[in-house]
Amino acid sequence: YPDSGITVHLKNDLFDSTTAFEFLDKKGRRFFMKNSVETVQVHGVTSGYTGYSFRNAPHFMSFVPSETTTRDAQFETEATLDHYFYHDNTAPFLATRLIQRLVISNPSPRYIKTVATAFVGGIYETGGNSFGRGKYGDMAATIAAIYLDREARSIVLDSDPSNGSLREPLLKVMSVMRSMNFFSTYPFIAMSNVKEDIGQMVHEFESVFSFFLPEFKPYGRVGDASLVSPEGTLLDMPKIVGMLNG
């Protein structure tokens, strides 16, 4: 079927349950689908068939160690990771989180869509330049879309009080040190009680979700305007005073 983009593989030139369909999805993945339906009927211990059934039963691996079990575990793990990676929500989710970490806390839907589209299509074009290789998940196209979008570069938005983001406490400390041309004769710089004083220290986040809550809304005008400020998660009055006092 050349017009549909689907290739049909026949066995002995017969169209039956052994027939396989080959096609590419919109994300560039190649699939082979068998022309058959598998139905599992649910039976009770004593009542027989319950009237419930489901299609395409999942593969349940054997608990007996074997080479086949190891192989199937690897296949199922890869299939699970592919499901997450290629899920329709992955692109906009990553776009939002990356923009929040790298540019601004409250990106517009248009900005998120632009970055998500670059992630899915693997290409970002601007000013006559093209970034990416045209493959799903291309980070060159994604990062280019984040930094080169007009919402990241427009100086007009600098006057918008809802634009931008708070700088992380640790980055503020590093900026002060760099502005003072700090130089150490020791192989590394040791800082004590940093997390207690400013709320953040390298590798000392309290959960696997890093230091911040992406949807955190601080009390006051920011929260009242339905805006988020992830970095504000770390700020309370003692830490703000500690930061001001150096």
C-alpha cells in the first residue's frame, strides 16, 4: 500500500493471521504489527468464565533464572523506557522544565510548543540557520529553540515584572565570588553550613526531584497572579536575611 506508507508482509502470498504490517510512526519509529488478536478470558476459581476478557495480554516473565528470562527482562526494560521517551507528554514536559531551569519560570504556551516541536521534529530553524539532525529527541535543536526563541532574547520583556526567574542561591554566591575575582591557592574551596544559611548546596538536594518544586507558588503578588517561582521554594525569611548579610 504505497499511498498509506504501510508495507504488508505475506507468508506464501496469503493474507491471514501470519501477515505482518510494517510502518513508521510520526516520531520515526519502525513498527511491525501481526495480523492477529489475542484474547484472555478471566475465569473464577469455582465459577468458570466470569464474562470478563482483555486483549493482548502482557508477557509475564518466569521466575526461573535462565538466559531467556534475562533477555526478556532487557527487552521489557527497553520497551518501558521507549514508552516514556516517546510518550506524547514527554516533549512539552521536558520543554517546560528546561525553559524553567535555563531561561524563565513562566514560559508562554507558544514558547513551550516551539521547544516541544523542536524536540519531536529534531530541527529548529531561525535566521537562515538550522539546528539538529531531524531525529526525535535531538538536543541540539531543543537547546537552540530554548535560547534563540524571541521570548528568551527580547529586551522588551525585561520591563515585564512577570518575566524572568529568581537566581538560585548557590549561583548568587558564585556570582559574588566571580565579581570579586576570587582566587584560591588551595586545590578546592571549602564552604561550611552553606545549606543552612542559604538553603542550597551542591549535591545536597532533599529528594530525587532536585532542590525546587516546579509548580511552587510563593505567597504574595506572585502567587496571587497565578505565577510560579520554582527557586522560591528555598526562600524563607531567615535565608533571605542570611543571603543579604552575606
